[in-house]
Amino acid sequence: MVANIRLMLDVEVQPGNQNAGKHTAPGLWTFIEGLAKNRRPEFIRGDCSFGTDEIMTKAEAIKLPYLFKLKQSKNVKKLISDCAWRSDWCYAGQKWQGIESKLQL
């Protein structure tokens, strides 16, 4: 789906118990790899079910940036809490601030 213009590029219907990223990823990769490199999207985005090592490794292998929601596990919540108290936040544009940190998945 092209986000802001609500344009569907492709639709693949799956059974109700096969809606996670691991079930839809094979069709996604087939679609993306079928596009000429100059026609591929700038990046892909998805919910936390796409934030798996398998899917991120594949995206990195084909040099396709990604943005996935992060499942807020106990360690993620701790990292967010720790970052909130740090003083090295930087201006990120449009009145936003950001901070960088790493978490081993």
C-alpha cells in the first residue's frame, strides 16, 4: 500500500491465521524483486510482525531500507526508559528531538 495516497499495489488474501509478516513476506519479496531496481520503493514499512531477523536480513541483503514497529518487550521498555533520562538528545528537525541507541534482538 502506498501510504498517504491509499493506493494498493498488490493484494494477496491469506487465511485468518496467516496474517503475520512471516506469511506475507514471501509474496512481498517476489513482488519487490520483480521490479526493476529503479522502480523499487524507497523503503518498506510494517507492523511489529515484520521486525524479525529473517525479514530484516532479507531487506538488508537486497539493500532495501525498512521501518518496522518494534514490539515493546521487557528489554525494549527498559531501553526506552533509559533513553528518556539521557542528556544527549539532538534536534531532528520540525521541532522533534532524537537519540540513538542499540538493542540486540
